Amino acid sequence: MAIITRIAVHAFKESIRDKVLYTLVLFAVLLMGALYLIGQLTAGQDVKIIKDLGLAATQIVGLFIAVFIGIGLVSKEVERRSIYSLLSKPIRRHELILGKYAGLVLTLAVNVAVMAVALYLVLGYMSWIESEEFKATWVRPAADPAMWSALFLVFVQLALVTAIALFFSTFSSPSLSAVLTFGLYVVGHFNADLRNFESVVDSSVAVYLARALYYVLPNLAPFDVKAAVVHGEPVSLGYVAMTTWYGAAYVAALLLASVFIFSRRDFK
Amino acid sequence: MSTPAIKLDGLTKDYAVGFWRPRPYRALDQVSLEVASGEVLGYLGPNGAGKTTTLKLLMQLIYPTAGTAEILGRPAGDVGARRRLGYLPELPYFYDNLSAEELLVYFGGLFSLSAADARRRAATLLDRVGLGAARHQRLRRYSKGMLQRVGIAQALVNDPEVVFLDEPMSGLDPVGRRDTRELIRQLGAEGRTVFFSSHILSDAEALCDRVAIMAQGKLIATGRIADLAFEVLGWEVVVSGGSLDGMRALGFDEAAREVDGRLVIELTIDQPPERVLPELARQGAQVVALTPRHESLEDYFMRMVSQPGDAD
Ligand SMILES: Nc1ncnc2c1ncn2[C@@H]1O[C@H](COP(=O)(O)OP(=O)(O)OP(=O)(O)O)[C@@H](O)[C@H]1O
Ligand SMILES: [Mg+2]
């Protein structure tokens, strides 16, 4: 456990010193600021647009962080051969994978938190300057605490995407891993359609295949509660817990598979 | 006999080469070797001989096709053994965003050193490899030779009993080579087992108790340098009188040449002087000098490398 912690701390340090990360987070924070201007242009529109765009920005920027840093941390070690000296230390390969993953999730948590704070600041500022009459037209207050459930599920989804990126990077090249991860991300959002496949075709083989894919591929749509939160529909704690549980189980399976592959791999 | 520090037994590694129809390519073929505790062993061979492959198998960076590798009596990859070894990879590379000191503190931590102990250790080691002044600089800005020195320092972070160095001199300037040679000598004097690969024979000659010579994946010779280097390869006979044509008639074509009006004939090991000299006398040649040709390590190495099959 001590070893995993040390690897995680190192992975965290390594990633927060990455220029790509700075750039992405800076971009996100600027974007949040720009949302305020957009809000001004669409005056009369309510605060929903800003919440919606802000959450979307957090998700997209987080996705890029998860994919690029997620892939980089293991495959860069392999590609640049730093793994040779690292693995000659008294660590086991599974500790390396788990430590890296923990470090990445920590990186993500910090970044999602930074973006969330930026979003809340923008919303808080709006709430501060707008008149009471105008605010009365909002379904929910600007700096709505209920947004936390959306932000939290974005984070869980990103942790899952990171596990996917890590999984691919244990056996394929960084660029292929990126393509595969983005691919799976997109597929993951339309996964639910596979379930209703039988209403579209009547080949039973195709239906079984679709069913199998439905269960194997990650289902990412449930993590997206932006619309509900923005429109003031309640997202129950039970739903958040269930979805988190699904994410955690999927992450565990991916990490297990990553460890299995990584432990058998030749670093030549 | 006590357990050897390093033991290879029939170690074999096939790499799959070719994309569409992968075929196995034997990079290492049935290598068996023991290194006693406290011994400094030079693992010599030309490019592609299988030195790096052997070291990677010992570190379990790759898995053997057949055979076993043991360090301190434990199978390669054993965490307990790794606690007591150090490894310098070939052309080492680390993390761009860390300084040399941070790297050593991180690696020290993996050996459960406390941060303070690791920092102290880092300072000592970085001074020892001549990087004291650059220790806070990010590794991104290190030159190849500086990275090589960091590589040596990180291999010693845990005060290892067994040290594996893959081409420790590569990328170093003359001063660096001398320092590294001195360092290896010290490691040996401190009673550590050192296993280092090289194709620089003079380094091995000055440092090693024993060498193992590899060529094309096979171990072709092991032994004390003195025993290997001074093996008699043949003789050189200088004669006066006789003619080059006469020598050709005896079968010395290439082997005979004229130098300053005398004939110099190179005899191989299959042409012992006892047998050849009477024949020369019959040609009317008088022996002026007969010198055995001792093989230098370099010659030995080159010969073995060009004809690995002849060694068996
Ligand atoms: N990843 C790989 N895939 C296929 N063949 C490989 C791979 N790595 C090494 N080889 C082959 O294995 C053989 C041994 O390589 P190795 O790197 O062990 O040699 P070496 O003795 O360390 O050489 P050098 O002095 O150049 O470092 C070579 O013929 C090489 O081509
Ligand atoms: Mg090599």
C-alpha cells in the first residue's frame, strides 16, 4: 500500500507539471469567464445556458485530461524507457498500475474541482449583480448546490474514462489508445440504443450480439445528468450512488484486465 | 559453495519478429552462468550479442522462453531480491519534469527510505557521480552523459549488494569513463557483486575478476582474463634463406610474407613448430626467431565474434 501511495503521489506530481494540463485547465477557466459574456449577449435568457455550457466544458476538458494524461502516464514510461529502472525497484507490476491510476484520479479530482470553483464563481457573480426580479424567473438559484451531483458524476465518468485509457495504453501505442478511448467514449453514450436493438432488426444473432455488447461496453449516458440539474429536476442521492457504484465496478474490472495484461507484458 | 549472487540456467529468449507472420528470433540461446558473491564480472559482446536481453531477463522486464535466472538465490522478479540490487538500464531515461534529486528521493521511497534519508542519500550519490551542482535542475535539460550518471546514481540508491550495469561507459566523456571505472572498482572493493556489460575491452581488462563473452546470443567463453587473454594462438617464425615460392609449396600462401629480406611465417595452432620447422629446414631456410603469438583480449574477442561456432 505504501508503494502504491508513493507511485500515486509521483504520478500526480508528474502530471500536474505537464504543460498540456496547465493549458487545458487554463482554457477551461477562461471558458467559464467567457460564459459570463455569453450570458450578457443572450440577455433575457436565464442562467440555464451558462450552467449547461459550464458543465459541458468541465466534461469536455476533463475528457481531454483523462485521455491524454491517462494514456501518457503508463505508455510514456514504456516509450521513454523510464519503466526499466522503475520496475527494477522492489515494486510489483500491479502496484505500478494501481498507483498510476490513483495518481490520475487525484489529478482529475483536483482539476474538476478547479473548474467547478471557476463555474461557481461565475454563477455567484451573476447572482450578485442581477436584480431580484430577474432572479425570480430562474428555476433554481445560480450557484445551485444541486449542481454538485452533476459535477460529481462528471468526475466519476472521467475516472471511468481514465481507466479505459489506462487499459488501452497497457497494450497499444499512445495514439491508438487515444483513438480507441475516444471511440469507446462516443459508443458509451449511445450504448443504451443497443438494448433496443430487437425493435430495429429481427435477426436473432444480431440481437444477441447487440445484447452482449450492451453488457460489455461501458454505459456512459447515465453519468450525464446535466439537463436534469439545469432544469431543476431532482437527481436523487440513490441515483448518484447507483451510478457511482456502476462506475466503480466497471473501473475495477478494467484495472483487473490492465493488471493482467501489464503483468505478462515484455518490455523490449 | 555458497549461493551464487547471480545464476543463469539455460536462459533462452525468443523475440517475435515480423508483423504479418511473426517468427521467433532467438536473441539468447541456452546461456548458463554463475557469478559468485563479490565478483566483478564483465559481460562482453558485440552489438546484438544479447547482453541487454540477459539483463532485462534478470530484471524480469521480459520473460524467458526457457531457462531461469536467479539473483541472490531467488528467481528473477522477486521483490525481496530487488530490494538488494541496483540496475542501470542501457541509455537510461527518466522523468523530464523531475530534478535528479527528486528522482532519487522518489526511487529511495520505493525502498521505504524516509524522505530525509532519501534526500541525504541522493546528495551523497549525486556528488559521487559528479552531479552535485546540477541536482536541482530538471532532467529535461540533462545531457546524455549526465543522464547516464543519474542512471548510475539511481542504481545505487538502496546501497545494493548486486549491481547490474548495462554499458555503464556509454555516452560518457573521457573523464566520465575514468570516474565510472573508478566507481566500479570501488563497488568491487566494497564487496559488492558487479555485473556489467560492455564492448569496451580495455575497461573490462582493468576491472574484472572474470569475463563472460557473448556472441550471437550464445555464451562462448568465460574465465579469468589472464587465462583467456594469454591463450597461445599460434607462432610467428622468422627465417632467412628459402623463398616465398618454396613456402607456397609447403602450403603457406597468405601466412608467409617477406619483411626486410627475411620471410615471416604465421603458424596457426594446428601447425606446431615441431612439425613445421623440419620442413622449413628441408627448404633451406634457417630459423632466426620463433615467437608464440599470445592472443590479446581484443583479438580473442574479435575472433570469437567472427566465428562463434569455432569456440565449441
Ligand atoms: N524488441 C526486440 N524485438 C526483436 N528483436 C530484438 C528486440 N530486442 C533485441 N532484439 C534482438 O536480439 C538480439 C540481442 O539484442 P540485445 O539488445 O540483447 O544486444 P546487446 O548485446 O545488448 O547489443 P548492444 O551492444 O547493441 O547493446 C539482437 O539481434 C537484436 O536484434
Ligand atoms: Mg545492449
